[in-house]
Amino acid sequence: MSTNTERQDPQPPPDAAPTRGISVCAPAKLNLFLHIGEKRPDRYHELESLVVFAEAGDRLEFAPASELILKVMGPFRAQCPASEKNLVLKAARALKERGGKQEGAAITLEKNLPVAAGLGGGSADAAATLRALNVLWHLDRPEDELLEIAAELGSDVPACLLSRPCWMAGRGEQVLKTAPLPQLAAVLVNPGVAVPTAEVFATLNARTGVGRMRPPPGNIQTLWDVVAYLDDASNDLEAPASQLHPVIDEVLDALSNEPGCVVAQMSGSGATCLGLFDGGYLALGGAERIAFEHPEWWVRATHIAAADIGEPHWMP
Ligand code: C5P
């Protein structure tokens, strides 16, 4: 197990005008495996997961403003209202309070990922908000403090804050950066059913348990190392989610039947499934065929990022 160097938050250029904004990616979170343990007194389950991030994701922009304002655009804006319940505003308010800031931000969220989809979309947006406003507001809060705020916002938010391969434990709040993984070609498929996480956990009756897996991955160089590492791994939420939504089994079959697909499994609490492919061309071909045969499904060929993918940038 090795730990990567800390994220270097970009500093504003010396000539930065106060009107300059920040743009940041909120990459899709994918669980390469997800083992669930016992339910705890706080009603959350113990879990262990290897979490990675895709190049596909939402995108956010933050412009200086006196108030906090959120506007949602993009293909999934209808499922993601810009209300106070939106995790982006909750994250912004939590950071504003901690940082003792008076100013706000005009936030634009481009919602490219399906909602309630097992891709951690809302969590990724919240985490991207913490990363971006830490820079826009010149707060310079250390990662540890941002991780604390992230854990208060939701179980997936700490991993999304890192937005790089990490090992997740506890209820999700314990995150450990793994060694970089190889960049992997992947296809994401969502059949268009929204799956609330709590419902899937409530249906869970068979757990493989935590502590079953080998320790976090060390030296993983190729796709085949990943496949070997995942050999006895699974997503314990796949069975309860498929029981609620049998279409998930159809998605897994469609992925598994594509040439070059070496791993097909559900991410998080579903319904999105991911296929790991032996090369980008095979992933593109697979995605095209699945999209053609199931025009009602959301299908994306993408890559799993080897390292950090969510760094905020000052806009020109
Ligand atoms: O933390 P978050 O709000 O994302 O969790 C959503 C729901 O998922 C929780 O209310 C709980 O029912 C379930 N959950 C769980 N154990 C976890 C994470 C989530 O039971 N470790």
C-alpha cells in the first residue's frame, strides 16, 4: 500500500481579477467491489470498497458572487432540482460556515450523470464544490478538514473529495489513497431506473462481509492485474438491487456478451453497471452496440482515471 503525494491546490495567478471563476469536474464514482458487513447502531452498514473514478462526469463552474446561487443545466437537470436539498448548496453552506465566509458564489452545475444511479453523482458534485470553493474563497483548508465536512454530507462524499482510486471502509468515511491504477477502458450502462440507496440496503439480506478481501491493491500495472485482484470480489448490493429491478440483470448480460468485456458488475447501489474492456476500441464498439440495441438506456464509453481527476482550475 503506498500513499500518493497530497493534492496541490492551484493558487490564483498574481494578476487574478476578482471576477475570475473556477471550473471543476465531478467524475462518476465506481465501486470495483463493494462488500457489506453488519448494520451498526447508527443504522449504517460497515463496508469495504475499492473506489475509482471515470472520466465521464458532471462539471461545475463557480463565479464570485455575494450570495450562494445554484443553476442546473445539462441532460439530467430535470431530475436534479436546484433546491436547498441539492448537495451542492449543502456543501457550499457547510464550508462557508466553517470558513467564516461572508461571500457567496454563482454556481452552475452541468448534470451529465443519471441521478440515483450508483455513480455517486450528488456526492461527486458536493465534493467538487468543497474543492472548488476552498480555492475560490482562498480558504486553503487542508484535505483532512475537507474530508470531515465531506463525511457529514454523505457516505460517498469523502471518496469523491479525493476523486482518485481509493480504498473505502467504515460507513464510507474512512478513505485511503491507493497506488495509482492503470487507465482502464470502461463502458457505463444505466437502464433508466432510479434506485434510492436506502431502499437497496433495506432489501439486503445476504452479506459476504468485510475483511474478506485482500488488503488494498499494491502494485497493479495492467488490466489483468486488476482482474486477478478482483477475482473473489463482488458487489453485495447487486443481488438486492436486481431483485428490485430485474432489468439490472439484462444490463449485466448485455455488457458480459460484448467482445473484450472482462469484468461486468453493478456500481454502488445501482442501477448503473460497468464493464471493464480489453482496450478502448472494444469499449467503444461495445457501447455503440448496446446503445443501438437499447436506445432507452444511458450508455457511455469512458476511461477509469489512473490518478486524481478532479482538480479545480481557474478559468481564463
Ligand atoms: O450516507 P448516505 O446519505 O449516502 O446514505 C444513504 C443511505 O444508504 C443511508 O440512509 C443508509 O440507509 C444507506 N447506507 C448504509 N450504510 C452505508 C452507507 C449508506 O446503510 N455505509
